[in-house]
Amino acid sequence: MVPNVFALAKLMNVSEDESQLFAIARQGLGSACWSLFGGFVKWIMGKEDDGSDSLAVQLVNEKHWEDLFIIIAVSKECLEKVTQTISFLAQPRESHLLLLAEG
């Protein structure tokens, strides 16, 4: 659900600024503020306990590497070792909400 914060905000015409959307995204996962941008994003964790100085900076947009393809091959032996991180990273492409927001 965390990567869908921006998609939901766009879909529902939410008018909050980026700092408020960052705060919403961080409630699910501290580093989730990267999900508010497409492309290549750097997360700046910050030092405040409440996460108020945590932010994301878009380094290049999603069209920067239009011809880039990533292929991940998982062998049967390591199938059970897929980490939560890899599963989490696969979620944005599977979300119908993101497809609606892009369209």
C-alpha cells in the first residue's frame, strides 16, 4: 500500500503538498517517500525521530532510461529465499491504482 500514496493522492485529487504526502508515506515505511516520484530517487533519511526531515529527491525522471530493461531470473533453489525487499519492489508494477493514475 505504501507505494500507492502518490497514485491515490493523484486519483483522489488530493491537494496536500509533498511534505504532507511524505509524512503519510512514512507512516507505513520510513523510506517510502521515494515512492512519490518516478525514475531514480534518492532517499535522505534525516535525523529527527518523527521523520519530519526525511525527504526524497528525484535525480532523473522515469523517461531518462527509456530503453533500460531489467530482467530478474530466479532459480528454483533460491525461490524460497526471495526477500521481503524484492517482493516489495515488485508491488508498484502490480498495482491497479498505479495504472489508473498513469492513464
